[in-house]
Amino acid sequence: MFLSREERTLLQMAAEDGIAKIDATIARLRGGNPAAFHDGKSLGGRVFLTKPASGIPYLSFRRSPPEIGR
């Protein structure tokens, strides 16, 4: 499940006020829509377009990141 349009708007508005407001908004949204957020079990099942930075759990990726300076 994903965040609704209204939930995304609330999160975008929180971003204008800094990380504390973002964290508080996420906590509130997670309470009402927990399926829209990853948990410890679902992190390892994510699929990325490009390979994520080291240490980020994932299942697979579509392509390697572009090399800088090419």
C-alpha cells in the first residue's frame, strides 16, 4: 500500500519545517497507515532501479549506478 495524496501532501508540508516535523508526521502517518512503511522484515525485499549504497538491505536492483567521470 502507498501513502494517499493527502498523506503525501502532509509529508511534503512537514519537509518545509525540518526533520523534527518530518519525524512527527511520519509517526502519525505510520499509526494510521502502517502498510505504507517498511518494517524490519520488508526492507530486505525491496527492489531498486540502481544498486543502493552499501549497508542498505535489498533484494535486487535493475542496473549498476553510473560511474562518475565517464
